Amino acid sequence: MKGLLKGLGVTLKSMTAKKITTSYPDEPFVMPDRFRGIQHFIPDQCIVCNQCARVCPTECITLTGKPNPDPEKKGKVIETFDINFEICILCDLCTEVCPTEAIVMTNNFELASYSRDDLYMDINWLDSNNKNVRKDNNNIGAPQAGKGGAKKDV
């Protein structure tokens, strides 16, 4: 009998407590500031150095470039940039090594799909993925020199 009353007491307390459940599709989650979500790619800033593809532990980044058609400008121009989110672990290493900060992390995390083929994202999709850019990436579109002391000016 004592156990029954204890159980009813717990039930009555939880019925009057504030609800912590959210209705997710209707109310979006507010993610923490340092949450690592899907990458946003800025093709105009990419210098095709391939550091992001080399540092990726899952080798999910494919990056190709071609020589700059403008003879006055040196370097390469980005041709393709693809990420396979089927195996991407969102480790943030590709954004850390990018010297021009062409890749930044967002708070966007919704990649649910019925087909694995939908998880291969190309340069156009990654460029348009600029919703919920992290707060520490304030100047999207402009390189941030010296962020955290880990990056060097190019």
C-alpha cells in the first residue's frame, strides 16, 4: 500500500510540473552557439588549395579546379565541390584548415531523406545553404583573418 501511494505521489507531481516537450516540426530547435551543423560553402572565396579534402577523416569532400581563364589572375577557379553527407561526421576540420574561410559551419542539421542519393550535395546546394549560420561566423562573404590565431593571412 505504501508503494502505491508513493507512485501516485510521483505521478501527481509530474502532472503539475512544467512541460519540457517541444513540438519539433512546428517549433524549430534553438541550437547552441558552437553546434556543428551542415557546411555552407562560398565559391568566390575558394582558392582550390584542397586542404579541406586532405584533412577530411572520412574523405567525403571532392574538390576540383581548373586554371583561371583570366591570364592576368593567377591560381585556380573552383569547378566542382561535392560533399557526401552520408559519411560526413560534421567534425569541423574542413572549416578550420580553410585559409580563406570559404567553408563555414551552420546550425542547420536537417538532412533527413528517403534516399541515400539525396545526401550527395554539390556546390550550388552548399552555396545556397546559408540559413542559421553560426554566430561566430559573422562576416559571411568576407574572409576573417586571424580567427582564434589558428589561421594565417593569405
